[in-house]
Amino acid sequence: AAQFGGLLNKGGKVVSISGTPTIEALTAKNDVPLIVRGIMFATRNRAAEKAATKAGGAWEYIFMSPNGEDLAEIGKYLESGDIFPIIDTEAPSLDEFKLAADKLYSGRSKGKCVIKVV
């Protein structure tokens, strides 16, 4: 995640919905027990936060659930162009899934590895 700092424009923002939340996201989420907040604070992704700051941007985490309401919210940001996915590899069909899987499991992908299913 820290390597995304180099992709930021000055004033840009990396928004994550996976991994360890930022302290700001934990503070905003009142129903997280104090002990859990402490553990998450201790294990947060400082390298990503530092890389974003160095690039003149910000690193933000938002709590999301796999439900229609939260997914619709992400959809609005995608449609408006406020956020966009970084796609590293796209396998053109399910028959060629190995292309995306190999890239993903190599640990060298710089974004999402997608298998196009139509």
C-alpha cells in the first residue's frame, strides 16, 4: 500500500476499505471498543500514511460493509470520477485466468488483478 504514494497528485487522496484503519477512521467510529482501537492504532499502516503525506496527499480509510447501500456509495464516486481503481492486469476471459492469478500471487502487482467475465 505504501507504493501508492507515488501515484498521488499533490492534494490527492488514497482511500482504502481494507487493511488496518487510520486513527481518524477509528476515532469517527464510536462503537469500536477502546482495546480494539488501541490494537488497530498500534498496527496501522504508517508506511502508507507517510508515503501519501510525502507525496502531498492523504491516506484515508473508510469502514464499508458488503451491502447495497455502501456499494452504491462507492458506485457514485466511481461514476463521478472522484475515485478510480488501479488495474494492474486484466485477463481477457475466464479461460485465461492464470494470467491474472500469476501476477497476483507473484506479489508484484501494483493494483487489482481482474478476470473479465462476459
